[in-house]
Amino acid sequence: MSNRGAPPVRGPRINSAIRVREVRLIGEDGSQLGIMPTLEALRRAEEADMDLVEVQPSAEPPVCRLMDYGRHKYEQERKDRESRKAQKVIALKEVRLRPKTDDHDLETVRRHIRGWLGEGNRVQLTVRMRGREQAHPDVARKVLADMAATLADIGHIERDVLAEGRTLTMVLAPGTAPQRRQSAPASRPAAAVGAAPDTATTPSLP
């Protein structure tokens, strides 16, 4: 029997740490055993080689359950670990470019970006202009546009070019760009053959 008589550091009260006069007891299999003095519930836990665990302390009387608390806690921690492993952490990677970055460096950067997008990460492209480069922001914009175009098969523009002082940024997200639905024009019902046109008339004044 685990931790008998000692309250856990975290979690519900168990065994002798439960100091109320009576409890509503639930069996290990979920069966309702009814309301009884806490001492009686402790005795049943002792006989079953189980722990008495308070599962609903705010109820009147508190609800307790017979269980192997050590095993229960281990299983819960294992599930939490598996859940954390299953959660994919999406990061925002950053790549810094220059308006005149040569083709070889751009290809290297492109390979890194492809890898990050393939892993499900978002990528921020940053171009910082210096000196005379500030007079030609169109060059920096073209660097970003060209990079996005060559990666369109694996990533799409999540946030278009944003200018902040001497810096231009763009954010790419994994996957191709979502298709926008175009609403079909409403069709007018066909007029019956030989029917008079449906025109509004204005009543004449007397």
C-alpha cells in the first residue's frame, strides 16, 4: 500500500490525512458503497490493501475512492509525459538577409528554410538596409518576394512585407496558400415563355 497515513506533497488527501467525520465511499470498480464513518472507510481500504483517496473534497460529505494511489499516480504521470511528447512545438525561426546577398548564400538559406517549414515551423525573413541601400527599398522587397516565390511549394506568406525603419520583414508559414472561395453569382429565375416582364409599376394619382 502506498504512502499509507502520509498526505502527498501534491494531489488529493489520502488515508489518515482525511480528517472529516464521514465520507461517501466508491469502490475500486466504481461501485457506490454509500455514506459511512471515515474510520470504517479506512478499515475497508486496509482490508483491500488499497488507499482511501479523497476525490471530491467539496461534496457533502466528501467523496472518497478505494484505489492503489501509487499506481494511479504513476499511470497519470506516464500519460502526461506521452501527451507532452505528442505536442508539437511550433517555433518562429528567423533568417536575416541583405539586399545584395549572393546567389550561393541565398540557396543555402533556402535549404534551411525548407527544412524548417517541413518540420512545421514558421519562418520570419528579415532584410536590413544600410547606408545607400535605404534609397532602394524595392531591391529589399524583391529579395523577399523572390524567396517566397521559390518556396511556394512548401510554404506560403502568412504576413506580407512589413517595413519598420530600415528593416523589412515577411513571415512564411508551412503549407501552400489556402484557396479563397469565390461566391458564384446569384442566378435569376428564368421567365416563363410568353409571360410579361416583371416590372414594378407606380400607381397613378387621381
